[in-house]
Amino acid sequence: MRVHLMDVAAQQPGTRTENHERVIELLRTRGPLTRAELARLLDVSRATISNVVGALYRDGVIVEGADAGTAGPPRQGRPGTPLTLNPSAGAVVGIDFGHTHVRVIVADLAHTVLTEQCRELERDHDARESLETAAALAEEALTAAGVDRGKVLGVGAGLPGPVSTLTGTIGPSSIAPSWVGLRPADELGALLGLPVIVDNVGNLGALAEVTWGAGRGAQVAVYVKLGTGVGAGFVMGGRLFRGSCGTAAEFGHLTIDPAGAVCRCGNRGCLETCVSLPALLAQLRTRQGPGFTADDLIRRALDGDRACVRVLTDAGHRLGSALAVLGNLLNPDRVIIGGDLAAAFDILLPPLRSALERDALPFAVAQVSVCKGQLGERAVALGSVVTVLHASARLAGRG
């Protein structure tokens, strides 16, 4: 079966194709479900679900029970048997471009990571060389996973920087100067011969955490990625909010001190100049020496080093004040902290929560829980997988 990556065409409610897509989407985002659960969630009859399930089984898109490819065709009269997407029906490549690394994973439709490749990059790396590195890693990963290219739905890639939804270009204040103005989806697509979707790392981390991690069940989720930069993603009702051109979640460039340090974006006093890893490490390197790293900062803080704890505590206060603005504007019920600094979550949380409660409206604070991301360094690559799966709504398409 050849699966296409395409946008969902307009459908009339209740049509055969739409019901197929809705069943697939539920199985993709919620995991195994029975026929009875599908009928209830979609508000359709058992007979309709039975027909849809039968057709999707014949197309090789779903399987029944725990035996994945060995169970027989779904039958009427077995409403309690769980249905899942067929892991062998397709695969997705997810790519995470960081400031100093590129990570590639290959996952099947059951959300299982089949293989993973990672390589370090220079901090101010050349964009096109990094794209070539990612393409080579993707080829290696597909080979290692034993995945036929004909079953690859597409490639998702995350970049730390604004990605225009209108043009596909990378804006200023991105991962490195050489990325600005590029259309990486086109460039990577040409290298791999596969369809590619590119998005901001904050958006993809948010998608992953809402789908599989700490954001499951949230109505309005704010994901904050703390690392070399500060990224964010907003998920409302299960969908990303990108704004009019894709830059809605540039949380790291919220001005919190008009007289503060000049940010790489050209403005003064952005949140990123106060709570990103380079900003925190700069406060300690005079005392700790030039070889002082992020791992050193977190490890020593967790061991009780007063200077390291102070730096992280101050960062927590700054972050909490900035989140209070989002609390008043978006009224989230979940704030998820991810990225490298999530390892210091227990130190960041008390001052963060204190500033949030001080600066946000009481009703907003009462509704929000702040938690640590569950997906770690894989969050962006997994989010890249999610965004491809969401775009591939017609898994039963033929080609």
C-alpha cells in the first residue's frame, strides 16, 4: 500500500471517506479503541463503525487485538476487542535540528520508535551542510529500521526559529544565521525525494507532549522548551495555534526588561536573555571557569551549590512572571516545561509558581498545573512524527 501525504479535502459530514479519516485519527491520537468506543466518540451507529473497520482492515490500515498482523479480519459481534493502526502500514521520519545537534528517528504508525540516529553540529553550523547531514542520517535510519521507502508517509523536521506558514522560509533569530531565508522543506525534500513538513521546535515539542506525554487531556496546553534558546508551543483543543503566519509562540522574545541585554533578535531584554542556558552559564563562568557546562550547572545545583541554585531560582522567577502574561491571555490548564533545563525542574518550580501566583489573575492561576515534560530529548523528533501523521489524514489513499 502506498500512502500519500496530503491535506484533507473538504468533506461532507458522515461521508465514507470522512468516517475512515476520523477513525484513523482517533486510533492515532488515543491508541487502541474498541468498536463501541469508536461509535460513541464519533456519534455514529455500530453498523457504520463495522463497515468502516472492515474496509480499513482490507486496506491493511488497522489490525485487531494484541496479535498485530496475525489476528483475523474484524468481525461483527466482538465489540470489546481493541483495534489499532497497523504498524507495518507505513513509517515516518522525524528530524530535530538543534543548535548543536541533529537527531533523526523512524517511527511506525503505532508510534513505536524503530531506530534513532544523532550527530553533533557546530554551534554556528552551515545550514545546507546540516541538511545534507540530516538526509544522510535519515537514509541510514531507514536502512537500519528495514523500512521500504515506498511505505514512508513523509518527513517532519523541527527548527529552533520562526517558520513562516505562508512561505516556508526561516525568519531571523533562528538556529544559525545561515538558515535565515531558506526553505528547508524544499531543500530537504529534494535531498530525500520525500515530502517534508518543517515547523518550529516549540510547536513540535508541544504536539508530542499533548499526544503522548505530560499534556495528554489538556484543553489549553503551553509547552516551554528551555535550552540554548527559549521556544514554546500553544495547543488549544488538540490543535496547534500558530497565528497568522506561524510566529504565535515566539515566547523567548517576549520583552521583560526594556533596559536589559541585547538579544540575538535585535531587541533588548527578551526572556531568552535571562533564562536561556547561555545566559545562565555566563553568570557563572567568571567563578567556575570557561569550561563550565549546562550539565555542570544542573548537577551542581541539584547537589546544593548555592551559586548554581541562585541562578536557576532567579530564572524560575523570570519565567514565572512571563508565564503569568500567557496565563492571563490564554488561560491554559497545563504548562509543560521541556528542554535541557527541565532536568532542574524541581529547583525551577517553586520560584516559577510563586511568580505565576503573584502576577497572574487568581482564576487563571487556579486552573493551571505546571509539570515537567515526559518525552525528554526525543520530544521534538516525536513531534515531527506527529505533524506528519496529522497531515497524512488519508492513510487509505492509493497511489
